Amino acid sequence: MKFCTNCLEPDTRPGSKFSKDGLCLTCEYYYHFTKQYDNEERIEIINKIIKKNNKDKTNNDFDCILGVSGGKDSVRQALWVREKLNLKPLLVCCAYPPEQLTDLGAKNLSNLIELGFDLLVTAPGPQTWKKFLKQGFINGNYLRGPELALYSSLPQIAIKYKINLIFWGEGGNGKTTDLKILNKNKEYDGNSQRKTNTLKNCDVSWMHEFIDDEAKLIPYIYPSEKEFKLNNIKIIYIGWFMKDWSAVNNAKYSSLNGLELRKDDVSKTADLFGATALDEDFVVINQMIKYYKFGFGRVTDYLNYEIRDKKISRDLAKKIIEKYDGACDDKYIKNFCEYIDINKDEFWNIVSNFVNGDLFTINNKSTGKKFLPKFKVGEGL
């Protein structure tokens, strides 16, 4: 196990690659991105895209579709599209089922409406959703099913409402996008999103075992490349056009525009700023499992941005990561177990299947984390 010489990205991240100087791919791209960034040029590019994609628009009040959850990225990107680009977006939210959606998430969605936006909420059947979520958890990633529905909802709605321009709030800046699938000539182009590790080429074959009605799969089916071409669907990554796009910057901006943040302490959530995935709590569990699988979690992801932006030193970031990464309060585990109908012993038996034995050892103490790292952050094993 080794770490980037600039940030604290470990080589255990899937798809990671380091330069001969020890820089991770994201750091290399980040400095390329900031060095080459020209705001006027990029605004000119996005305005040309808008003009080209809306030239044949008829009888439709909306200029584009924007995927939202109501969180930090949603508020900032919605206001940016409306006020910077002078567009009228239709906001689309693929919402969690009532049992999973937090009160905070509902309030933040309402905030977007109060800011004057039109919002369309769509949601798959709760019982089917729960089956896929449980099976995803058993296989090591509870988000596998929900993410298919989330990503599929935007092009599905775009085709239905005949709106061919979709803005995707992340990506295109090397911070959140799988660099391997970026179009090197048009890094803002999100049409290759179907090839990301998240979507795994939109494979839903594993779902057939858990449904009795094919119609229940509809929300999880990402439109084909043929459908994209027939409907002239274009996905654009907003991140490529915004030099200061980051989790912290977006949270600051959105908090000044009505966004409510988490109240729980970082020691319970591993969320340093209480600003991520505000619409559901199970993400805390997912980040804990990621930590045990790969040796890094949400705290590392947060602070890598801050290191690259020179807002925190690498040494201070190490201490914070060692203290908080992988944190998950027992109440979240309890609620998750009740939701998918398993007990805590079953929960930890499943999690244990995905713990990286090279990186972690069992914690024999009665309190604290279930597993302890064998490695030292920033140094490795």
C-alpha cells in the first residue's frame, strides 16, 4: 500500500495509477485542469452547446434537465444554471423511499422549490428498491441498485419530456469522474457515463432473480446508445466549467441559500462538514465499508480536495483521517438492519466478508471500531 506524494490518495482505490513522481491520477489531472482553466473560454463553449442543442426546441418551456437531491451540489448548480447561463431548468430528483428519505432531505428538496425552481420527483417501487438494496449490501455495495435508478432517471425523463440537454453536477474536472472514460477532447462530455464503474455498462441482469414483474425494472434501465442518438441526448458535466467546484465550496455557497446541514458530530458520521448525502443516512454505512475494503473513506476524499486546494497541510490531514475515517455510529447500523430485516450479527458477518485482511485486523476490545488499521495514513503498511 502506498500513498500519493501530494495528497493522501492510496493506491488501493480501484483504477488508481501513480506517476513516476508518485502523484495519483487525480492530482495530475487537477493541476492540469487548474493550469489550463480559462473562464471566458469555457463559458463560450457551454453557450455554444446550449445554442446548438436548443436550436430545434419547440413547445417546451424548459431549456435543460438537472439532476438534484436537494443537497450542496444541487443548490449551487441549479442557481448557476439559472443565473449564470440564464436557462430555465427542470429539476429531477430520483427520491429515496419514504422509509429511507430523511426529514432533512425532504426539507432541502423543499428549499429548491422555495428558490423558485420546478421540481419533478420520481421514485421506483419501495419494495423492489429494498430487495435490490439488500442484495447489493450482501454483495458488498448497497448502492448498486439505487445508483442505477438515479443515473437512469435523467435520460429517461429527458426522452419523455423531449428535453435533449442534461446537466450533471459532478465530473469533468478529474475530482469525481472516472478519468479512464473522460473524452480527452471534450472533458465536459458525459455521454460515456454508461461505461463508468458505477453503472457497469448498465447491467441489470443480476436483478431478474429478485423480481416477479419485468415492469418493476423500468426505473433501473439506462437508455441505450441508440435511444440517446435518436433523441439527441447530451449530458454535460458542470464541474468542467467551474474552477472552484468542490464539496466544501458547494456546501458553503448552498448553506447561504437555504441548505440545512447535518447536526451529527463527525465522530458518528465521518462527515467533516455535515454536508454530504443529506437525504439519507445509510451512506454513513457505505463509507465505513469502503474504508474497510480499501483503507480510505469519506474523510480522505474530503481532505484530498482541501490538500490540492492548499487549504490544509498533508500532515494535519493525516491526523484527521486517522481519527475519523470509517466512523459510523451504532444508530445508523441499527436503522439499516431494521430496514433490510437482518440482525446486527448478520450485518457484521456480511461486512466481515469485505474487510481487507491485508489492511485491517480484528479489534478485540469491547468498544471502538470492529477492525483496526495495520497501516499508517500517508505511509502505508
